[in-house]
Amino acid sequence: MSGFPIFIVRLILGMAFGILLTRIFRPEWSIFQGIALGGGLVAGAYLMQLMRQRNSKK
């Protein structure tokens, strides 16, 4: 699999989990805040992957 389909899968799953976590822990938040949380989860996954790759090269 190339990078783009993996990104799409991560984005969809991140948004779904973000909405789910928002509904469980902060039900007063809107769905857009859940989507933003999901985007943050995806960004965090890519940052952690980048840091792991940089550390393994040393």
C-alpha cells in the first residue's frame, strides 16, 4: 500500500474515534470538536511515526 490510502484510512478512523471519545467523555461538545480531536489524533500518529524513524537512524 502506498502512503495515500494509509493516510485516508488513518483519517477516517481518527475522525471516528475522535467523535466516539467526544461523545463518551464530553457529550456537550459539538460533532465538529470531535472531528478536530480526531484530526489531532491523526497528526499525533504521524508525529510519533516521524520521531520513531528519526531515532532509529541514529
